[in-house]
Amino acid sequence: MRPFPAVSCAREGTLTVIYSGDDASFIRLEPAFKAISEHIFRVSDVPGHAQRLKLLNNYIAGCTMVANSEALAYGAASGLDMKTMLDVINVSSGQNFMFTNWFSRCLLSEEYESWSAAEIIAKDVSLFVKSAATEGRSHHVAQATHEVLGAFSAEDPKRDQMYLYEYVRDGKFSATD
């Protein structure tokens, strides 16, 4: 079994470190941060800001996964070739991290190993929805994404998140679920 994505990224030095807190603690922790990442962001001195930024980033990734899956399933249903769709999108306005880094690799090889489970992305979007709702913030797209990812995860929480494409393509989710 492959290690959790954060472990692999830390070993490779590609983990994104997001820090919020006081200067002295950041200075003390910076050598450890540099050991696991070239991407270190001190976002503020307000405790909780780093967690909030991580949450909104993961929410965007979840929405993107659902949108990518729906778009590719729409194209494939009419006979468009997967590689052609991905090649065009990856150099056009629809390009995004998930297409470039996960969808292109996993869908073309049919090796769905992003090393992250369905339950992780579903949990992250759920946390965003709860937080936004509690604060009275707009979260319409987040709610729709949460419904899709929640149903997907409920089927098999440990399944790799990249199987979301097949789940959407095969029509396993409907708005009445």
C-alpha cells in the first residue's frame, strides 16, 4: 500500500506548508518546514488562518474533481476520445491542477492511484460546507459538490478518489440521491 499523499509529498519535498502564528514560532519551525517543502507560506499571525486556507484549497480541488468528471463524461458520451479531450483542455481555459496532475495520468493509464481515498476529499468538502454554513457564507456549489462526493464516498470510503470519474460517468449519482 502506498503512503498517504502528505507523507509522499513530504519525502519528495513537494508538500505545501501553510503556517499561521507568531514570528518566533515560525523562525523556530522554519528548518523543519524546509526539510519537507520548497513551498512554505506564512499566511498571517492569526491562529487558524492556515487551516482555513487549507480547507478552501481542498474544497476547490473537490469541486474541480466533480466538474472535471462531469465534463469528461459528457464528452465521452458523444464519442470524444479521452486523450484528445485532456490534451485540448490542458492547454485551454479549462486547464486546472486536477486535469494536469491526476486526471491525465490516471484516466489515460486507467490506473486510478492518486493515493487519496474518497473519504478524505468528501470530509474536506464537508468541513468547508459546515464552516461556510455556520458563518452564513455562500456555499451553493460546495453543497452540490458535497452531495456528489458524499454519495461517492458512502459507496466505498477507502476507494481511490480518482474512481469519481467512473462513478459520475456511469450515472451512479443523481440529484435525488
